[in-house]
Amino acid sequence: MAKSVSKRMGRPPVDSEAITVRLRRDLLDWLDAERTKMDPEPSRPEMIRIYLEERRGRMIMKD
């Protein structure tokens, strides 16, 4: 009898490492306000990834 393969939930596996970041309340409030402007509203971690990717793109453009 063949085993069934179940789909895994969540983000696909990537070469990454989890980090913990402590942010001041005013920065978190700003981040949350920026998130509400997007549709669909990203999670806090996703919003931080978006800003990091945007910043990295700007740094590459300067080279």
C-alpha cells in the first residue's frame, strides 16, 4: 500500500535563520500604522522583510 504524501502548511522551506528583535513602542506603532495601509495587511515579520528587501534594493542600485 502506497503512503499518501500530505502537503505541509506554512511558508516553504528556505535557507534562513530566525532572529528576535526588540523594538521601541514608537517604532512598533509606526510599523503597525504602515501595515494597515497595505491590502492585504502583512504580518509584522512580513512587513519587516518588505522594508529590508526595499532597503537592500536601494543599496544595490547605488553600486
